[in-house]
Amino acid sequence: MTIDQLTAFFGWCIVINVGLILLIVLFTAMANKEGFPFAVAARLFGVSTEKVRFTHLLVVQQYRFSVVVLNVVPYVALKLLAWP
């Protein structure tokens, strides 16, 4: 693979992952108003609703961090390598 192909690959990875993050944020915003998905998960796992919300927040933060480390950093590095 060439640097241009890898750069395009990581660019599309960023687009897809940021889209997923936006969908998760939308879901979270709608779920916070109704509370239904968090209540179902709390009953399913036998924990409090607040614990489910906190765990959801941690998972989203870890996903965002992994997108930056695994997609954005290589993309920037490849852009710098291809820079004349």
C-alpha cells in the first residue's frame, strides 16, 4: 500500500467512527429524556440506573479515545509523511 492509500483508509475510518459517535450522542440525548433504555439495562443487569448511565459514559469516552489514538494519530502522521 502507498502512503496515499493508507491516508485515505484512515480518513474514511475517522469519518465512519465520528458518525458512530454522533449517533451514540444522539441516542444518549434521547435516552436521557425518556430514561427507558437505561432502566431496561439496569433491570437486566441488576444495577442502578445511575450505574448504567455512568458505565455508558465511560464506554463512550473510551471509544472516543480509541478513535483518536487508532485513527486520528496515524492519519496525521501519514499526512506529515506525505507533506513535501
